[in-house]
Amino acid sequence: MLEASLSQLEQLVGDLVQQNQHLQNTNAQLNAELAQVKDDNENLQLSLLEHEEKQGATAARIQALVERATSVTAVSA
């Protein structure tokens, strides 16, 4: 009976060691994916800031052109 219990305990410990190894591998993979996603997110945020700056510059140029056209129209009238 003691031999059977010891055998069962060995089997359970073996299963737990195997499960732990699997979980460690999964954790390492998830950490690598998380690092990649964080990098992608940072790149997207930088790209968004660049686009916002370009959009702001374009809006300022358009506003200047509208004001210029308006002032030319007012002088002509």
C-alpha cells in the first residue's frame, strides 16, 4: 500500500513538473508577444503624433490661403 501511494505521488509530481514546464514556456511566449505589442503600440503612437503634426500644418496652410484669398477679394471689391 505504501509502495502504491509512493508511486502515485511520483506520478503526480512528474505531472506537476511537466505542467509547470508547459506553463513556463507559455509564459515566456506571452511575454515575448507582449513586448512586441508594446513596441507596435509605441510605433503607432509616434506615427499618430506625426500625422497630427502634418494635419495641423496643413490646416494652418489652408487657413492662411483662405485668409489671403479673402483679403484679395476684399481689396478687389
